[in-house]
Amino acid sequence: MLPSSPVVVGAAAVIALLVVAVVIRRLRGPSAEARKSKRAHEAAQKRDPPVDIGETYEFGVTELTDHHSGEEVAVGKVEGFVLFTEDVPGGLEPGDVIRAKVLSFNEGRTSADATFVGRA
């Protein structure tokens, strides 16, 4: 039989607690925020987009993020519908109101790509 030092016993206890925490987390399922986001996404897939390709819309920028192309895009919503706006000028910040022309929808038609037209 191996001697059990306080360090070995403590390490074993920490590992056991981590395993229990992971198991409990898995059993609880997704967070309330994740469930809410999933429901919103599913509802968006069932409705027609409130924007049309070729039309220009005015909305507030909620965030700036990096596009897969490497360019910065402005993210905003029109009636809860997400628009990713390209070709934004420097100095644009969340909270700014812009106008953008819708270019295309994503595959699920739950968001659209647009191009910057101007500040509102």
C-alpha cells in the first residue's frame, strides 16, 4: 500500500471535484442565454427577412467585428434582423447610426451582407 501524503490526497480531491463539476454541467444542459439565442435563431429562420436586396436601410451599429475577409464590418439590426456592413469608414463606433445597402442574404436568410452608404 502506498503512503498517502496530504499533497496526494489534496490533488485527488481537486481532480474529483473537477470531474463532478463537469458532469453536473453536462447534465444541466445549455445556459438560459444559449437557449434564448437558439430560439431566436429558429424564429428568424421561419420568418421572411424584413429587408430587401438592393434597398438601403438606416440602423445603429451594435458592434464592429472582423469579417472572414479580414476587413472590419459594422454589425447592426433592422427589426431584429442582423446586417453585416462592409466598406465602413475609419472612426465608426458602436452607437453610430449608418445607412447601408443590402447586397445578399446568408444561406439560412437569417442575416444579410450590406455595403456602407453613409452616416445618418
